[in-house]
Amino acid sequence: MQKYNFRNDYSEGAHPRILEALARASGEQNEGYGLDRHSLRAAELIRAACAAPQAAVSFVEGGTQANLLAAAALLRPWESVVAAETGHIHGHESGSIESAGHKIIAVPGTEGKLTAAAARRALEQNREEYCPRPGMLYLSDSSETGTVYTREELQELRELCREEGLRLFVDGARLGSALCVEGGGVTLETVAACADMFTIGGTKNGALLGEALVTPDPALAAGFRRLMKQRGAMLAKGMVLGVQFEELFSDGLFFQLARHANAQAERLRQGLAGLGFRFFAGSPTNQLFPLLPARVEEPFRRLCACEVWGRQEGETAVRLVTSWATRPETVEAFLRDCAALL
Amino acid sequence: MQKYNFRNDYSEGAHPRILEALARASGEQNEGYGLDRHSLRAAELIRAACAAPQAAVSFVEGGTQANLLAAAALLRPWESVVAAETGHIHGHESGSIESAGHKIIAVPGTEGKLTAAAARRALEQNREEYCPRPGMLYLSDSSETGTVYTREELQELRELCREEGLRLFVDGARLGSALCVEGGGVTLETVAACADMFTIGGTKNGALLGEALVTPDPALAAGFRRLMKQRGAMLAKGMVLGVQFEELFSDGLFFQLARHANAQAERLRQGLAGLGFRFFAGSPTNQLFPLLPARVEEPFRRLCACEVWGRQEGETAVRLVTSWATRPETVEAFLRDCAALL
Amino acid sequence: MQKYNFRNDYSEGAHPRILEALARASGEQNEGYGLDRHSLRAAELIRAACAAPQAAVSFVEGGTQANLLAAAALLRPWESVVAAETGHIHGHESGSIESAGHKIIAVPGTEGKLTAAAARRALEQNREEYCPRPGMLYLSDSSETGTVYTREELQELRELCREEGLRLFVDGARLGSALCVEGGGVTLETVAACADMFTIGGTKNGALLGEALVTPDPALAAGFRRLMKQRGAMLAKGMVLGVQFEELFSDGLFFQLARHANAQAERLRQGLAGLGFRFFAGSPTNQLFPLLPARVEEPFRRLCACEVWGRQEGETAVRLVTSWATRPETVEAFLRDCAALL
Amino acid sequence: MQKYNFRNDYSEGAHPRILEALARASGEQNEGYGLDRHSLRAAELIRAACAAPQAAVSFVEGGTQANLLAAAALLRPWESVVAAETGHIHGHESGSIESAGHKIIAVPGTEGKLTAAAARRALEQNREEYCPRPGMLYLSDSSETGTVYTREELQELRELCREEGLRLFVDGARLGSALCVEGGGVTLETVAACADMFTIGGTKNGALLGEALVTPDPALAAGFRRLMKQRGAMLAKGMVLGVQFEELFSDGLFFQLARHANAQAERLRQGLAGLGFRFFAGSPTNQLFPLLPARVEEPFRRLCACEVWGRQEGETAVRLVTSWATRPETVEAFLRDCAALL
């Protein structure tokens, strides 16, 4: 086992405040199926944070489930989803969207992001009746390569959807990190104003499990609880999810944890840059992609657990991820050990 | 709000030992997606408890999800499921099995149980090519009306499945309560010897969430983890489920909690019988179905939250459920208040 | 092989006028995928016959396919279909509707028909979020037991659908026979005014294959051609279907053939009644259900191919079906041979 | 309307021999659902032609339907299909395979063909549990760009499937044309020896409609007729398909028609080459892809109906298709009119 672990942001359990809240609520008697007081209050807090007072808010267990439910709820049977080739739903969810009957049209991304231009090309190429008509755009923010969408990019995609009668879905498994980028200019309000449905990820930002699924226009969520039940996404003890989001959206804990993760990534980024590492992709969020020269790869990976992202021209790109649980002193110690490697 | 709540066995959170185990594990760094040490050890404990050393064991979030995954894994696209009309999958899961493409052939139950005779009739009536061929029998143990299967009944269903090339699935959302019936004679070993796949319910027996899905012959579970991922049933922090089952299957906690629930139900049953109540259905488990005469219904239901099960000839059957969290003194106090009603 | 065959109304091929029309069109060059001149003209003729000038009209290969497409087009993923227990989709289509993800809620029929009262009960029993919410009523006219809906019954079901936000689908595999019942009072206009989608069966009324699928409000058919393509229901040589319906709806051939089938059924009915046979179910259409006393069953079935419908109290109900191809002299000869049996 | 139509091979109806056979059979009484004498005999003739005496042979209405049924029959729910990017199922069937729950992994083709090397790369890239595991290779022969597979290529793909536990499916919508390529060396026997399931297209080779679906190992077709019924692919008057294939496989009509189409394509190819046209892709079958210089495009397309295949560097590739119905004198006249254009 390596001394350091930057493999992902879900290795640790939950933030202590969340565990305490769960322990407190565990002694109560609560309504089942997400109708408990905690889930209701968490939904209220999220609506306020999104400035979307009418929004339907549900809590589901994980990201793949949320993506699947969104496609099932928003699409007609013959409609497809347009996503960047790097989109999580395309290669990393074992054919989940397709299991719900919908094709993914994968288009080249720009820095891991779906652009309006690429989406428009996919639309042009699929107008014929025998083509899988796009019904929804899928994007992840932050993206799978750690980049974030600007306010203008989101608005441009929104506009395209309006013109073409499409739905816009934002997979926010790492939305906290995206929103907390320094000078990013995108807020929960921005996302709620642009997306037809989006998730706010808890699992990768301090919760034991759970994603909040937000539908700003509640008419689009009619029947959604029936769909959740049908696909096995409704917990009998729904308070387990509600309590966690209630805690995350009290006193700004959600943003505090995301800022912490970003700050540790920045610490790591500057440290590695200082040691001469270059990066495969620029990323202001909690995922870094340093390039390892051939002679460094092996000792680096003996030192630190991380995922290999790709190989090119003698270099290996790896992914390092920080989280709410990453301690500054761990990062510093790791950087010192790195320096010793070189 | 009523003074007492016997509405169900998932109103409370988790047993303190489980919360403590989660808090301990929360500080560790664990592998994701159910490959953590806790999930692996929990699976090992369950295999031992089932005397099924080769069994594949997975942990999923809830019962509807488990039932859906089992149907998807065990059936060919044109195969149907035979279940009792009262079966949970038939009327209480929002069309979950059908959403996976499979018809349910609902047959009359006997005391809420699927009999081999009824299953055989469904087979006879569906042999033609235009009929939805049965591929699996579904039963819940304990059943939706609180009854339990005998060893002989399970073996007879097993034999029918062998003869007809069917799979046998046991929904064990309340399996703990069934196994802990006094003199019941059915053990985890019995179930593992009869069923092709079955669940061991955690949610209704002291866990925050989670069902263990056991496949005694691992060949039937080939690809099952891909299916879980595809349907959104694989938690990034899989240890959340593993830890709970590890704790439940250490020192017999699982059985201890189920016995407690049964004992409180028995206390309630005897108390109510002593007060002159009759019962809609005999049940040795943690669900009771007393019949309320018309004049008693309203005060009874003001006193105690419970579900209405049905009405007939001036009487109302309600369901009272006890759990691992039901305190004996609460039952006694309730019985005293009941006596005062009459 | 028996001397007579009353097994069904699809044993023979197509009426000579249809074969000739196919032969003529076969030499032309036509647009593909249902956009040929014949399909367009057939749609126009059907719209006129239905007094539904805006209706979307598509042609598909068979009844099961039409039913499946209707469910997929009209329902949201969590919605179910209410049908009589005898409904063709429930037990005779190998789980077709369920393969598209939708549950069928089967309710007791009255003379093989779905009543508004039975549908209303199904709605009442499935209001909870965990229940499979009905989204559509399915009825077959004529029904599987040969009965027909009155204008009032159709209007009552229409009204129920309006109140409850449901769709009404009429499976018209034998609609011709239903519409041509003496004094029936239901016309294509009636059906088009009541149903959200319905079929006009060609296969059982003189065509080689083909059902016209009519959607009076074309907004409900948006995307329907994409769905047809997706489910393999769009013929490259769509003219094969269009030509047949063009011929059927020119000069009233469709109704002429249905009246012929009904008349032969009536001839058979009166002849059998004259011989002392009683009937399992009254039916004014091209399906008869005589009851055979035990001693008659074997010689009767040696004389005539037919389906066994059920057995009760020493009698066997069989189904005799006439068609556009049944010759009066065949019926008369059969009746004479029957008389000789007794 | 243009003077010539080379848009596709399904503009005309059926060969006169097929129409006559249908007319003859139309007067008979036949068993329904593909169990008629013609379907049984057609299956026998096809088994003989394939030297696959145990093969299961079914007849379905069209190519998309056949592809969909094959995927549903051969795959487990979490398995995907590997196909060339140009594969018909990927962009031209409105998401049909995905509607059955399966992802398509599209890989770059070589001259429109799926190579073993490309398939192997797709396998390597999708081994992780979160990836959509390939379960089947899909190829079209002849391909969408008119090319054909060699015996060696088919055998190499067969071998890859054996090694990796995959199924091999051959979409033979234009198999006749592929098998009749001069010196091609691939026969029905070759295909039957390599593919787990394949189609023999009737629609594009002289039938009104219909594809024969052949499964050399009948164990892989267990339950297939139930699946056909379920997906609306079983005609009540199954003889309509059986008769056509019976005729096509009597006296070699199937091959005679395909050779005719190929010969007219060759006539067209040589004529156009003689006029100086170059071709986008080499193709020995009944599809040609001439490149039209900019100044020629408009008059060419006024003269002749055809599909635009793509544009590059000032040239437009169009697709010209010949069929069993293309007359030599029409080709000659077209070539003369072309010459006049230049």
C-alpha cells in the first residue's frame, strides 16, 4: 500500500458533523420515503441556495442513478443524449443511459467540456427520421478532466436548448468544487437558471452517500417520485439522505468542504509545478493531471495511489484528487517526498 | 401526531453499534465500489452464516432495487415472474419489475404465500408461445402479511423450479424476523440451499440502509457487478453498506435485533388478544393485523399510527409493526391505553 | 386434417383486389418508409372515413406491434395500462407491453369488456406513489370474446379518461367486424371521437398484413415515426401496407369484407342454435363460442378445426371464427355435417 | 421528378415470381405465426443452402427489427455491441439497439468494415467493471459503403469472438449482393460457419418485405419465437414471409436477382469510369459512390435521384444503387444522358 492516496474523493466516509447529525436523527421516528422533516428542510435550504423557490428537490443515492433517472424523466423513448466523449455517462457507467433505452451521441469535447458548437453539429447530423434525435444535452461540472464551465458557456448551451427544444442536464457530482473555483463566477443560482435538471453531489463532498437532484421547473418533475420508486432509488429511510444535505446546507458546510478540497489541490499544483512537473490539462478544481516522465512514473506511483489517465510520448498523465478530508500537512509531506524522488 | 407509532419498521435510523462502526470506518481510507475491507469481510461472514462458501454476495441500497436487479440478472427478456397477488413487487414497487421488461404473473396466495400448486397452475396456463413464459418464482419471507414459509414449502418450490427450469428468488426484506420465529425451523442455510438468489434485509432490521444480495451459485452472478453499476446500484463509498453488514453479522447482532422485534410483536399480540381483539391473519413475525370493530377504529387510530390493511363486514384490519427499536415499555403503555379505549 | 377450419380469421391470404393492387404497385418506383403515394392516399381516405381531418395515420405490420408502439408513445415510464383480464395484451402477447417497461393492471371484464366502473376501481387502488399509476386504458373492439362496445360505453370511458388524465387506446384488430354489427350504432367517427389512438385491423379483414394506427390529435403522434423506426416497425417498402389500405378504403371494401364475415357468423350461429347448441357468450361479431356437450366434443372437433376456449360442468366452449374468405356454402355444408353428428 | 432513380434498392415491389407465389398461397388455408408449410419449407431450403442442418430459421419483417431481436436474444442486459462507426445500427436505426437496453461502441471502420484489430481495441478499453462490456460484434455484409468481407476477415472475427466469449452477428440486408461478388469466395456456408446469428435480406433483393434470421446453433435461439411475439415481429399470416423465401430459395432465384443487381452496378461503374468519374470508395456490390465535381453535381442530381453521401474538397460523393429491378437499357440510357452532361 502506498504512503499517500490521491486516487479519488470518495475514499473517506463522511465529515464528522454529518455523522453526528445522522446519529441524532437516528433516535427519532421519521416518515419514510423522503417525506421526513430533514429531507423537507434540506430541500427548502437548497431551493433557497438556488434562488429557485418552486424547484422540485429529490435525494438519491449516487451519481449514476441520478443520471439515469434524469434521462428517463426528461426524454421521450426515441430521444438521445448528446455528451462529450469524456462524459461520465459515455464510458464509465456500464451503459446506464442505454439501459434506460436512450442512445448517447458522443461528440469531441473541448478541454473535457461540451460546447454549443459541438452540440449543434450533432443536432445537424441527426435530423433525419432514422437518426436518434437528441432530446437532452449532458454536461458535468466540474468536468471529468477537472475543468469548469463559465457562466457564458452555460448560457449559450441554455440558449441552444431553448432554440432546439432540448433539455439541459448538469451532472454535478463535483459541482461543489466547480462553484468554489476562485473567480469562477458561476453560482448555484446560475446553474439553476440554466439547467432543466441538475445534481448537487454529496458523495464526493463530505457525505456518506447522496446526490440532490434539482428541477427548477417542478412541472418537469411530475411523476418523478414514482420513477424513483420504480427504479429502486427511493430509500425507505429517506432521512438518511435528507439529514446529510440538511447539514451540508446549514452554515455553508457544503461550500466550506469544497473550498478546502480546492485549496489542497492548489497547494499540490503549485508544489508539483515548483518541482518542475507539467500538467496534461489545466484544472482549477480538485482534480490534477500531472505528467510523469518515464523515469519518474514508477517511484511516483509507489509513493502515491492515483489513477493513470493516459500515456503519450513517453509521459504518463495521472490523476490526483483531493477532497474535504485531505489534510494540508499530508500534501506538504507528499511534496517533500516527491522532491526527494527527483 | 399519534402517541404511538407502529406504522412500520423503518421509522428509526440505525442501531447504535452500527452508527459507531460507521463513524470508525469513516476516518479510514477505503477502496471504492464495494471492494473495501468491510464489504469483503461482511460477505465472508454472510457466506459462513449461509454455509455457502462459494456464494457471491453484494450489497445494495434497498429492496426494490434488489428485486429489480435479481429479475434483470436471472431472466431472459421474454421471461416473466410468478408471484402471489400480495407480493411486494406486484402492487408496491411502482412497476419496477416491468420497467426492467418483465411481466409479473400474479396468482392467488395462501396466507400471503406463493404455493407450489399455484405456481404450477401459472406454468400450465402459460405454456403457449404467445404467453409470457415464467422464468422465476418470487416469494417474500416473511411475507407481506407476516407469515413465514416452512422448510417443506421452500423445498417444494425448489423442486418445482428444478423440474421446470425456473429460478427461485426470495425477497428477504424481513428475512431476519422470519428466521427468528420460534420453532420455525428455517435457517439461512435452508434459504441458501433453496433459493437461486435471495436478500437479507438490513433496512428493516437495524441498518440505516442496505440489503445483502446472496447468490449461492456464483455462476448465476457473473456480470452482476456490471449490472449493479449500470442500474445505479453501486455506491462509490461501498463501505457504507459493508460496514453495516459486517457489524450485523458479528456477534449475532442481526438475529438479536430480529428476535427483539418478534418478541415485541408477541407481547403486543398477546396483549391485544387479551383485550379481545381478533386478527385478520395469523402472523408469528413482527407484523400484526388486528381487526378493529367499527366503534373502536377511530379512537384506536388516534392513539396509534398504523396502516389500514383492508375493510370487511364492519371491521377494519390494520397493520402494526414492531422493530429492533420498539421498547417493551412502549408496548405495555400502548396496551394500557388500548384497554382504556374499550 | 379436419374437413372444416373455423380456427381463426387469418388462415387465408388476401382478398384478390388487394393482391391485384399489390401487383400493380409492384412495378412502380415508390418512395420508401411509408412516404409513398399509396400510403399517403390511404391515410387521406382513413382520415375522411373517421371525420378526423388532422389525424396522424401510420401503417404497421401487426397488432402486437401496434399495441406496443401505442403504449410506448402515450405513456411516461412509470405509467401502467388498465385492461380487462381477457385483454389480448395481458395474456396473449408474450409480455409485450411489459417489454416496453409498462405494467398491465388486469381487471375483471364484463362480457369481455373493460367497464368504466372497473377502470375507476383500478385507479382508486393505485393512487399511492408506490403503485403503478395507470396512464392508459386499453380495450379491444370487438373484444376477445366477440362482444362490442356501445357508443355510450365508449363515451363513458372517454369521459373517465378526461377526468383522470388518462389516454384511451382501442385495439381494433377486429374493428371492422365490430363496426358492421347490425344496429351497433358505432362508427369510425365514434371511435375517432373517443380514442386517443386506435387501430384499424387489416390482417383479419382481408389484407396480407397490416394495421392502420390512427391518432386523431396529431400532437400525440409527434415523434411517432421515429419510434416506429426504432422498434423495427417501419417497412422500407412501406407501400406494401399503404396499397392494401388504399384498396380497403376505396369503394367500401373494408366494410364489405367485415359484413361478409359477420353474415357468415350469423348463418353459423342460427344453424347451430337450430341444432340445439347453446353459447358460452353472446357475440354479434365474427367469433362464436358454442358449448359442446361432452359426447359431442370429440366428433365435432374431428369435423372442424377450432380453438378450445374453456371447460365447465361437462361442457366445452370452443371458438369458431369466420372471415372475409368464409363461403356460405361451406357454412351450410358444415351445418349439415353437424346435424349428422347429433 | 428525376428521369432516373438510383436512390435505393427498395423502390420497386417484388419480383413477379414472388407475387405469383403469394397469390397462389393466398387461396390456401395455412397455419398462423410462421408454422405454415411455406415457412417450414423455406427454412429447410435455407438450412440446406447454408449447410447448417440444425439451424433455427425465422422470418421477420425488416432489417432494423432483425438487428434488434438479435441483440435482445444474444446479449445479457449489461453487454454492448461493437460496430463500425458507419454501421447501420449506429446512426440509421433511430436508437433501436439502445431501445433494447444495449450500448453500441462505435469504432473506426476500414473501408466501412469492422476489423478484428479495431474490435480488439474496443475490448481492451472496456474491461473495467464500470465500462459497457462488449458482448457481440456487429457487421454488415455487404457493408454500408458497398464493400464485402473476405473469408479470412470473417474467420479472424470468428476467432476473436471465440477467444473473448463474444457473439458475432452479421447483418445481411444486402448479403445476396455480397455473396455474388465475382471471385468473392464467401458463401452462405462461410457465413453460417462464422456467425452466431445472421440475416439473409429479402427486402432489398426482390421480396415485398422480409429477412430470414439464421442461427446455426439452435441452442442460441431457444425462446426466440417468444421474443419475436413479444416485440411484435411475428406475423399472424406468417406465410406471407415464408412464401417469399420459399420462392427465393427455389431454383436459385435469390442469387439470380443479386447477380443481376451486381451486373447492373458493374455496367454503371464502368460506364461512369469511362466518362472520367472517380469513386469515393471501391465497391464490388450494388452500391456505387461516384464523386461529382462541383460543376457536375447539380445537373447530375437533376437527372438522377440519389443520396448525397458526403462532401469533401469541392467534390460530392453520391450513392447510386442498383437492384434486381434495374434494367440494362435504363443504365445505358442514363450513361448516355450523363455523357451529354459533361
